Amino acid sequence: MEATPTNQRQTVAVIGSGAIGSYYGGRLAEAGHDVRFLMRRDYQAVREGGLRVTSPDGDFTLTKPTITLSSEEIGSVDWVLCALKATSIEEAQELVRPCVSTNTRILVLMNGLGLEERFAEWFGPRRVFGGLAFTCINRGEPGYVHHLAYGPVTLGHFQNDPNELEAAVALWAPSKVQVTASLSLLRARWEKLCWNIPFNGLAVAAGGVTTDYI
């Protein structure tokens, strides 16, 4: 993989433009990167009115974002940000592959163990990264994303290569997203799960209470 200079404009494909993908992809676009969103439900609304994000870190609107209905329309990019639900992992290979060329890196911004292993099998381990988002984000009416609280992302490299990890951090450097680099992706994954499992269960069992209350 070739080195990526800090703050260089990158091409980014967002595969899975739900709340998470749209928000973090939007922040990368806001920072000046060439971001291309694979959209389904919100395609028409965003085409007509742009992508609108409300956030405690500053509201913003992408008035004319690059949106497509297929990965083939996106083509090869520098980075793929895959933010599909873990339940859609079987679709991921087919959706991501048209965006991958020799030097493409893939950031798996999904919850769950064993996800990066699947991407490493499909595309090779060196290009694969994991991202753990600690945030509260949801979608409103079509074309609207509401970032409610938190927002930091922990980044790790599948092979725990510090040089590759530096390239991942550089991608986010011009954005408003706070990122932390973890030298052990497996440890970062377990830390996120140790947070998710009790909080998610308690929130549901208590009737939908928020994490700050817990």
C-alpha cells in the first residue's frame, strides 16, 4: 500500500448510508474529501434537497453530494467506509468490491466480532481497518440525520501496523470527528462490546432509557 500524505484530499465510498454512514461520510465531505454515498431509502430526498445533518458539533448540509444507487457507479476509491448493519455482512463483499483497486483501504465501521476477518479474506488483510463509533445518531425524515451526542471513533488496523494506522488517522485529521488510534484492533473491539452489551440490554429492559440515565 502506498503512503497517504496527511490532509491530502481522498476519494471515499460510503457503503451503507444509514445514520452512521451518512453522518461520518458527511463529516469527511465537510472536511473537503471527495465522498460518494451508496444510497437506497433516502436517494430521491437527498438528490432533491441535499443531505442535512443536525449535530451538537455543528449542523451542516451537503447541498449536492455525490450519491448513487450502485457501487459500480462509484468506481474505485482511496477509502471505502463500510457502515452496513452486521446483519448485512453477506452483502458486503458484492457491494464493496467494485470500489476496490490496488491501493484502496477499507474501514469497517460496524459493530460485532469477526467482521474484519471476513473483509481480510475477501480483499487481503493489509488494506483492512476497524472503526468503533461511540455515538448516538439516528435518521429522521428522508434526507435528515440527527447526531444527538458523543461521536468519537477508535481506529485500528487489522494487522496492527502502526504506519497503516497513521494513514487512517490522517484521513480524519481535517474533520470535526475526534479519532483515537488503537494499536490492538482486537482489544478495541472487545472494549466496545463490553460497553454495548450491558448498556444495550439495560436500555431495552428499562423501557428505552438513555445511556446517560443508566
